[in-house]
Amino acid sequence: MKKIICFVLISMLAVSCKDDDTIETTSIEISFANKINSQNIELNTGVYQTTLGESYSINELKYIISNISFIKDNGEIFTYPVEDSYFLVDEEVPSSKIISLENIPVVNYKKIKFGIGVDQSNYPLNDVDNFVPTAEESLMHWSWSAGYIFFKIEGEYSSTGDQPDENFLFHIVSHGTNLDNYKTVELSSNFGFDLTENKLISIEADLSKLFNAVYDIRIEDKPDIQVDPVNAPKIAENVSQLFSSVPFSSTE
Amino acid sequence: MNKVFLILVLIVCFACSGEENTYVEISENKKLDFPQPDFFPQPVYNLEENPPTEKGFELGKKLFYDGRLSSTGVISCGFCHVQEFSFTHHTHEVSHGVDGALGTRNAQPLMNLAYFEEFSWDGAAQHLDSFSIIPITTDTEMNETVSNVINKLKSDQVYSELFAEAFNNGEVNTQNMFRALSQFMVMMVSADTKYDKVLEGNSVFSEEESAGQSLFEAKCASCHKGILFTDQSYRNNGLSIDPRYNDIGRERVTGLEEDKYKFKVPTLRNIAVSLPYMHDGRFQSLKEVLDHYDSGVEPTQNLDPSLQQENNLGISLTETEKNQLISFLNTLTDDNFLLDRRFSEF
């Protein structure tokens, strides 16, 4: 009898420390390509048209990507550790447009979800404070309000569609607790995000939609949008519609 | 055989327990008791998320009084927040920063911060942990970057050791720096005034103080409400607009025209020592403040409705009433707090 129990115990010992559900994990990269008319945007030199007939050029384009999570077919969510989940995409810095994530369970995900900006429930908690120096160095943090700038575009425009020569700037932030301009984006794709096949996820931002995705924006109406409870939410809403996932190709 | 059996059972029992007990309390770093006063509401600040500890408090205090948090190395938090004056910049209308630069607003007192929902005169900061970014990075205050401060702290042996002792992950980083400052500041609880002693039944008001209290309840307490003497709202109290600053107040944060010229209703605890008064420090005495409410209120945009009733601007007060009110306000001074060595620089 004891021998049997002994055998059972030894067997238990043998299996008890094996993590039955060990899921393979992997490092992946998510690339962000900022485009207009399917072409990478050209800072300073490119001149683009809005559907309302204005022309514009872009001198600066930056945004914060945050709170990345992956959603399986069955709705299960893998949330990337919040404290490591804040990234600053700067059009001028090629390396900033490729986000590296580690230890992602290798699964064929149906959707990917991320935030633009910093959600109020996390700031300044959950180590999100530690993103301050990064944001500060890229001037994506407002000193006077101790708050992050979620999305920033600066450039020149012409209301008549000629060579742009008037300044415009949109700095989108949350306005205290009154108005939260943090947005989330959920992307699905026909081909899925199959990490068993591919370790790269390619996301495009179509900047032309900034001016017409949900709200038509005439730059001349308000070329300086910062703390603006009427216009900032419209820009934020349009920003949330810029992104789509595309089959990976090395576009940079 | 029996022994082998027993050992096997034990091994199985313990084999998988390796994940437990990873939390080891650092014995030297004791948790501090938060001094919750009986009559106060529950703290807004989440003390479980960032529990004040002996080492965290010590680190926070060192940071608070360290000029290296500024670009010139000499302007510390404590430069404008002087303890004896309820952590305000005594006699300075607006705060003074690096190289004699002048700000646009009066340094606010620091006390009972654990009970406040938003910070600064316009509520720009919504969390105590992020508030300090404002003075550290403002060009007319400490004029430094958070990154530079972190780098300075990292290169300092004493700080590295303090951070290691104060926090579980031991890292010199932004979050730990701000958490340490918050630990120091949330412990600044001031609730040991004559007013509090009267509430507890351990003291009595003089006749004049008592008359002042009745007046206060009738004419001031709708805004300077409750045990903290503020309802934490933003209001325009009818100050004339100073063209030097043209400070739009709360509108800067919300972008709403209806918030123009509104400022946070300040607490009145330790008010007798925290002069000068108002967001721009324009009044030097409580008498001047009461004169303003009596006869100086101007009908600027968004003037608070409580200050314009039946075509009368302000709150009418006789000279006797003003003296009675001042006597009452003097009972809100907490000498034990103002002299508490735990918070003092030296």
C-alpha cells in the first residue's frame, strides 16, 4: 500500500511543478506609419489638401500610444503591463515609430486595442509617472498643468489652398477632470494578428482623416486648438479614427 | 521507509510554494500612522497605494528642502513654502523663483493635503503626486526638468540609498520621487487649533470669538465650508482684474468662459499666518480681506452669486463685526503644527 502511495506521491512531485499551461511568449514589434494618400508624410516639404479646400504642411507630429492590449477570438484579453505600455511616436524620429513589446503570448489575436494619450485613472499612478521624462524631453508634457499632451500637430496652412503660410497647431490634452480627451482605438483585420506566423504588426495612421473623419475641420476657423472644450474633443475624435492595420511591409 | 514516505509528503507539500513569501517587509522602514483627526472626513489621497513610511517621509523631506530640484541649485520647495507661515511665502505677493524671477500667483499653504481633490489655485493638478511637476518645471519657479532632477538624484549616493530603503523596487525614478514628496506632504495634518479644542469640548471661545463664529457661519461658511473651511469649489470673489497678470483663473484649465476669473476657495486653517491673501497676494492683512468683501467687490464676469444679492455687491460688515470675525479666524491657528519639528528644515 505504502509503495502505491509512494508511487503516486512521486508522480505528483514529478508533475506538480510543471506549469501545465505554459504558453509560449514572444517579442513583437508594432510599427506606426503616418501617411497621407498612402504615402509617408513629408515633414515641412509636403503640401496636402483637406476636403474643405484648404492646404497644409506638417512641421511636427507626435502622439502618445498607451495601454496596449490584445483580444482573442473568444474575447479574452491580454493586457500588456500598464507601466511598460506608454510610448511616444514622433514622426521625426524613425525609431520611435517602431514599438517593441516583450512576453506576448503567441496566439492568433483577433484585435489589438490601444489608447491615444494617458487615461486619467492611470495618471499619475501605476508607474505612469515614469513616462514623464520621455514626454517632457519631447515637449509632450505641459508644465503648468502637470499633464501630458496626447496628440500634437503643428504646421502651416492656407485657407485658399495655396502655398501654406499661416501657422496652425493642435495640442490635444484632457481639461482637468471636466473633459477627458483620452481615446481608445480597437483594430481588427481580416488577416488577424497571428503571432504564430508573424511577430510584426503594422499600423497606419491616415492623417488626412484628421480633418474629416467624424468632424469636418476648417483650419482657418480655429488654427490654434489647445484647451478648447468645443474643438479639442472634435480633433480627439478624428484622431481616434486615423488608424488601421495593414499587412506588414517594411515601409520605412 | 516511513521516513522516506514522510519526506516525500513534505516535499510535495512545499514543492510549489516557491512563489509565496516573496514580499519581505524591510524591517527598518516602519509604516507611519496617518494622524486622522476625529472630525475630519476620510482622506481623498489613497494611503494604501502610497503608505507613508519612515524612510519615504525622510526622503520626501530631504527632497522638499533640496535646492537641487531647481535649475540654479538653490530654490527648494521649502523656499516658497515656509513652515512657520503655514508653508507659504511670507510677505511675498507672488512666488519668487530662480534668479529672482517672479511668478503670477501666491504660494498656497501646505497642510491637510490628503483631503484635497485638486491642487493649485485653478485646480490644474488632479493628484498630489503630479502637482510638484508644476513648481519644478515652471520657468519662474524652479525652472528645471523632471529628467534633470532624476539624473541629479541618481548620481547622488545618499539619495540612491534613501530610495533603496524607502521603496520596494528601490529605484530612483519619477514615481518614487513624487511618492516620497507626497508621503512627506500628506503627513502635514493640521487640526490642533483652539477651534478644534472647542469642538472637542476642551476649550471655550471668548465672547468676541463666539460672536465671530456666528457671523462666520452666517456670512462666510457657504463657501468656506466644513471642517476644512473650503468647499473646494472655484469661484470669482469679485477682485478687480490686475492688468499685470490678467489671470483668467480656472478657465485656463477647462477652457470654459464660465470659469473665467474663478479660483479655488482656499482653506482658512492657519489663515492668520499665511498672509498675504488672495491668488495674487494683493491683501496684506485679514482686515484688508474683510474690507474687500464689505466694500471692494467688483461685478466682474462670473462674479459668484453669493456676492451679489438684491443688487448689493459683497457682504456688508460693520467694523465691530470685522474685528469679531478676525478674532474667530485667529482661533484657526495651529501653533503645534507650525512648529512641528518633523516638518522643519533644520
